[in-house]
Amino acid sequence: MLDYKMRPGRGSRAAVILHGFGASSADLYPLADELDGDGRLTWYFPEAPYGIRYGGAVLGKAWFPRNEQEVASAVEGSYFDRLEDMDPSDLSTAGSEIGELISEVGASFDGLVLGGFSQGAMVAVEAVCRAGRSPSELILFSGSVIAAQRWQEELAAVESFPFFQSHGTMDPILPFEGARRLFSLLEGAGHAGEFRRFDGGHEVPGEVIERVGRRLRGIDQ
């Protein structure tokens, strides 16, 4: 089972939020209070299992890839230039691991808020594909499309769900165009989305946090 940080909530619903490449379970933990100050949801922040080592340094964790050569390419940036046509086996593995975590902590997928930042956003989408079930809300911060052909087919087979996506127009890591393609893919598969663009980089700005907080308060009523 994946390691994770948890913030307990007083309600029966849960949220699972996945960190990005090179981060850890602590990276997004403050979002629990920022998005859910009333403590309605129980929040889980899983940690990716693969430790990134590069140039003799430990650089956090990754959901994928999970081999030294591809990790070096990812750290140097070239790996992320060709995501749309990639379908690495470690992506599917990560999606299945999130499904197992959801089951093991006793969360209900149907009432789940599922999301992530950057690479974590991609794995969140993959977790939906692997489960073949709809979350109550999918939240994608600064993500991008990957495995586009397979995702298009698998997401179309999942019952419609609402999703929120945000992306900076000046993101130097995952270009804005890839985020727009992801949004189009999800909408084309029959899911109802909201896209929030902002003038910024690879981040989750305050205006996005405020908007997602309002969405979560709405679905919990």
C-alpha cells in the first residue's frame, strides 16, 4: 500500500490528491485546509513509490517513469515533450495503485473527490480509467494529456462526471496547449468540465484555490 498523509474530516466523503513529479505527499497537504476549511472531507495525500535519484541527489518521488534512464530524461525535461503519444506501463501501474489505496482506506469512489497536480493530475485521470468508475469531482491542476488514444476510448466508457481543470498560460514545464487538449479529450468523452486559465506558470494560484473551494462546498451540500 502507498504511504500517505491524511487530514481527518467530519463527513463521510473523502478526497484523494496526488502530488507532482519530484515532490512528496507533504507538497499539497496544505490544500486540505485551503479548500476545505470546515473539515467536511477526509483528505488523503498519497506518496509516489519511486524515489528519484539524479546526479547523486535525491529529488523527491515519481509516479512514472520508474527506471533510471527515463527518470534522467524527465529531470532534464525532454521526457515531457512527447507525452500525448506515450503510454508508459508505469502510468497504468500508478493508476491501479491509487485505486487500491481508495479501496484500502474505505473510501467510496462514487463520492470521491479525486485530483492532482502536474503528473499527479495525469495519474488521477488514469485512476478513473483503471477503475472504470466516476468520481464525484475530478480536479486537475496543471496537468496534460498522455496516452491520448487509449484515454479517449476508456474515458468514453465511464459514466459522465464533472471535472475542473486549471493551467497557466506561461507554464514552462507542461505547455498550455497540452492542457487544452486534455480538456477537449475529457469533454469529447462526455464529461462536463470547467477550464480556468490564469496568467502564470506551473502552479496553483490563489484564484484557482478559491474557485475549487467553492465547487467543493457546492457538491457537499
